[in-house]
Amino acid sequence: MVMTKLQTIQRQAVVLPLEDRAALVAVLLDTFEGPAYDVSDEDVARRDEEMESGAEPGIGHEEFVRTTQPGRRQ
């Protein structure tokens, strides 16, 4: 069986000691770009309160999937 480079790296990474795996994760996460938007903690708390109080009804699972995964139209 021919292993890809990614598979080889994965096999090596999962046997690393915990501290080394954590360091690897930190390095990999730093390679991602940040989100194109900024949401403050206050905005999150306000939206959470709106959802919990029923002031904002939210959307159902099917609508969420339909609107966030364009390739999975249902």
C-alpha cells in the first residue's frame, strides 16, 4: 500500500508525546488566516440572550445546512 505524504505525517504525529502534539497543533493553527469578520464578546452575549429569551427564533437544522453548505441542497 502506498502511503501519501499526509498519511505518513499523520501516523508520525499521533505517536508524539502530548506536549509535542500540542506544539504541532499550535504551529498548524497559526498558519490559518483569521476570519474575515470580527464579532465582539458583547455581540455574542447579546445574541445568546436573544436566542435564550425567544426574542430571536433562530433557524432549524435543515435551513442551517441548506444555507451553509451550498453543495447540499435539500
